Amino acid sequence: MTMPSSAAATTDNDELLRSAASGDERAWTEIVGRYRGLVSAVVRSYRLQDADAHDAEQRTWLRLVEHRNAVREPERLGGWLATTASRECLRIMRESRAVVTDELDAMPDADRTVEEQVVDADTVSRLWTIVAALPPRGRAIMMELFAEEPRPYAEVAQSTGIPIGSLGPSRARLINRVRRSFDTGAVVGV
């Protein structure tokens, strides 16, 4: 009797993770070979600069090394890696925004008072905190649709796996969630 492909993948991933955890370099090579394309595709969907994209991929693999014994469902290793890659991209984007914000704050704007600048910076910070607390798909939609150069719905649908007809309603629900959280000052339960 032949084993179903999903069961074979489960066993393979479980065995590979155990072998990798015990230092088997061939197991690591096999894992990276299987999932490199997935990790790369997730990272590319965030349209980071080349150096940042490379860092996000490396950080994703580093997280797997650090948490190799904590992967509870080896058959879902691809999903674990995709989620981790997404989180690393968002972390890099937050880090980059902090640097850019610091540089912009150093330049005074003659048309705006200090109070206005502080309120604007606080508002942006609160909004990004709320967006960061959204579920991964929600964060991805918000990042994609509200970027400086938003991508077309077709591209966003493809990168998030959400049907193009569902993006508008999903976007509206997310905006309402963010607005409610912003108005109430709560991030929990976003």
C-alpha cells in the first residue's frame, strides 16, 4: 500500500527536522532546497530593497534553526516558514521606518508647528502599532494597499491568496477595525 503524498511529506518533514536538529547538514540542505522558493516568494511580495530582502530570507532560516524543535506540525512547515518570512519582512519594514522617521524628524518643517509634528508622529506610530497587531493576512493587505506605491488588486490577490473580489470587502473590514482600535485607543482584540 502506498502512503498518501501528504503523509509522506509529514513523515519526511518530521524526519528532516529531527535530523537537522541533530546536526545533519544534508537534512538542512534538503529543507532549504524544498522551501527556498516559497520563502523567496513571500519576501519578494513585500518589495523590499535587495539587501533587506536578503536579510529577511536569512532571518527566516535563522528562526527555523533557533526554533527547529518547536515546530509542532512538521507537515505545515511551509506555512510556518511563510508566516515567519512575512513577520521578518514586517520587522525590517518597521526598522526601516524608524530610521527614516528619525531622519525626517531631524529636518524642521517651517510650515508646521512642533506640536503638529508630534501629533502626526504619534498618530503614525499608533496606526502602525494597530496594523502590526492584525492577523498576518490583514497586515499584508494593509501593507500592500496602503504602501507609497500601492500594487494593483490582482497582484495583491495573488500574493495574499485572497480572491480579487474579496479584497475590497476585506479592505473595508480592516479599515473599520483599525479605525475602531484607533478611536478607542485599544490594540488588543484588533
